[in-house]
Amino acid sequence: MASHFSLSAISLLTLLSLLLTATASPDTASTVIGATYSASTAATYPTPPTPERVASAVSSLGLSSLRLDVSDPGLVRAFLYSNTTLLLTIPNALVPPLASNRSNAMRWLYAHVVPFFPRTKIAAISVGNDVLESTPEFSQFLLPAIQNVHLALLDLGIRKIAVSTTFSFVNVVTTPFPPSAAQFQDAPLETVIRPLLQFLRDTNSSFFINVYPYNLYRLRSEIPIGFPLFQEHPFSFRDDMATGVRYRNLFDMMVDAVISAMAVAGHENIPLIVTETGWPSSSTDPREADANPVYAELYIKGLLGHLRSGRGTPLRKEGVPLVYIYELIDKQVRQGRNWGILFPNMTKKYKSIDYSSGSDSVLGGFGFLKMVVGQFLVFAFLLRGNAAISLL
Ligand SMILES: *[C@@H]1O[C@H](CO)[C@@H](O)[C@H](O)[C@H]1NC(C)=O
Ligand SMILES: *[C@@H]1O[C@H](CO)[C@@H](O)[C@H](O)[C@H]1NC(C)=O
Ligand SMILES: *[C@@H]1O[C@H](CO)[C@@H](O)[C@H](O)[C@H]1NC(C)=O
Ligand SMILES: *[C@@H]1O[C@H](CO)[C@@H](O)[C@H](O)[C@H]1NC(C)=O
């Protein structure tokens, strides 16, 4: 009991200090928006679009980044000289061989990175995707594999590609609410996450996590539908009593739960990248009435509007630097749920959604506007001050 109390007291202090620094910083959050392309298997895409078609779809949607679930070199080549950044994924099956011998990591990099980088803007590599859940027997090899990929990149003189691995929220975080009480589950924390966080800090990399408000909403019947769908409503909020923070959407709550869990594990400053999030527009399961195109559009529109607002989350005013929508294209063979923002024929599913992140020049423009508005306010204040003086 005593040890529980002191742990939560320490974590509360950490969170309160996070909150103070978060409140002190201005609205400067800016998030790059990407999508995941999971060209998984021939069974789901019997006639996959050509890599060139995928690349042109990504740029015409205005997406700034693409996460490749399966890092086919043909796809990486299709992004030569484009401004789209890529996040590559190494399949789970390669984790043990990469861990056992750095020359295997080198071989993978020679096939997927060396021929293209830096003309293709490869920003990061995820060693495996949800290894803890999908292939738990490989968990012990995860960190050595990540280290070997990192060292092999250094051997090649490449310092700009971050290396990490991808987790799934529901498999690693104890509780989403209240966010301040969230911690990593004991087993993955001690074996994988704690040493990984240290590696991420030492190498300036980020924590990658798949965050699905949709799945949490389905598990918790007390959550009203407006909460995951970013429908701001006077009575739609949840207060975190420990931090005094009010949450108005489930996405922020889940992100802050991860931030809290990292803070409790001793790392409050590691950037968080959301490698997957989305809402299905249909499902083969008739009980999933909430998997419909109206809700899916509300979720994606609400998410992008929230990310562009520059408000970040209550515990992280600088927000999440990069969010990947799951997923780019509906699977051609319909299985379970459909998540794509494009139909299999590559047309847009939600006509009115703008997927662009807002380029640097646009952000620069807003910065300028803010400064002008700020000066105007100061000016107006002085005028009123003068008026007050003359009235006296
Ligand atoms: C990439 O960005 C640069 C700078 O904004 C721009 O000049 C160039 O045309 C862009 N290239 C492509 C292929 O969009
Ligand atoms: C790693 O692989 C290389 C090339 O296949 C081999 O020469 C070397 O002996 C291997 N090292 C270990 C420790 O297995
Ligand atoms: C760490 O990452 C930040 C943001 O991407 C970058 O500005 C900085 O130069 C990096 N530092 C090192 C030591 O790589
Ligand atoms: C593409 O597929 C969607 C969904 O099946 C359909 O509604 C649309 O008419 C198709 N567009 C074209 C140009 O084939």
C-alpha cells in the first residue's frame, strides 16, 4: 500500500510539472498528417495499384507522409524526389534474425534504404508492428534488433533516420481514464518498454503507438458517441480530478494516458507519434452499427481540425508531431471492417476532407498574423489606457 501511495504521489508531481510547462507554452502545436498503406498480402489486394499510382494519390490528397506497413522497395522508389516523408516497417518475422546479427540489418537496409535515401525522404523505421501482441515470442529480440538497425544505419553514415517500434494502446497501457493514472502494463514495461524509452532518448527517436478511440468506445459502453467523434458539446467532457484537466475528446485522453505512462516510467519528453488511428466506414459484423461512413467522416474531420487547431493535448501543448490515418486504401477483398480514405478504385471516400498538414509557408503566415494581432491588441490596450487617463 505504502509503495503504491508513494508511486502515485511521485507520478502526480511529475504530471503537475508537465501540466505547468504545458500551460506556460503558447499554441504552437503543429502536426504532420499522413496515412498508412497496408499493402499486406495478395489476398487483400489481388490487383494492387502500381507504386506510381499510390504515390500520385498521396500527393493529390495533400498527405505529407506515408507509413508503409510492408516496405516494398518498388514503393520506396516511387517516392524518389517527392516531398512525402516515409515511415518504413520491418516485418515481425525479421526481428529475431536482425537481433542475432547486425549484418542482417545491413542487408535489409541495402535493399530498402540505401538505393533511395536521401532522394526518397525516409524519416523513420519501425522494427516490427505490435510485436508484443502479434508475435510475443519475439519480444526479447525487439530491442537488440532495433539497436542493430540503428548501428547499421550509423555504419552507413546515416544519422537522420529514427529507429523505433510500434505498440498498440490497448496492449500496453493499463487504463485510459483518468489519464493521470495510466501506466504501462508491468510485463512489457520491464522487459521491453523501459529499456526502449532509454534508447529512444539516447538516439532522439520517438515512441510509436496505434491509438483507436473506436476500439475503446466499443469496449466501454458508458462513453457517449460524441466523445470519440470530437463533437464539442457543453456536457460532453470528463474531468481528471488528479490534474484538474478537462477532456473534451477521447483522442486527447488516450494520448495523455501514454504521456503519463511515459512520465511515470521516467521519460516525460519523448515525442509521441500516432502510427495508426481511424474509424471504419463499414463492417461485415451487423453488430457494428457505429462503423458507418457518417461517423468515419466525422472522426477524421474532427481529428484533423483538432490537430490543426494548434492546441495540442492538455499534457502536451506541443501536441503530437505526426499522425497517420489508418488507412489509405480500402482492402480490395472486403474482410471485417473497411478503414480506407480511398475506395479500392482510388477515388476519395470523403469528398470534403482536406488532408494537407498546412505547409511551412502557411504556418509562417499564421505566425505573422498572430504577431500582427498581438501588436494590434497591445495598441488597442494603450489607446484604451490613454482614453482612461484623459477621462480622469
Ligand atoms: C517540394 O517542396 C519544394 C519546396 O517547398 C518545392 O519547391 C518542390 O516543388 C516540391 N516538390 C514536389 C515534387 O512537390
Ligand atoms: C553474421 O553474419 C555474417 C554474414 O552472414 C557472418 O559472416 C557472421 O559470422 C555472423 N555473425 C554471427 C555472430 O553470427
Ligand atoms: C533531434 O531531433 C530534433 C527534432 O527532429 C532535431 O531538431 C535535432 O537536431 C535532433 N538532435 C540530434 C542530436 O539528432
Ligand atoms: C469508385 O468506387 C465507389 C465505391 O464502390 C463508387 O461509389 C464510385 O462510383 C466508383 N467511382 C468510379 C469512378 O468508378
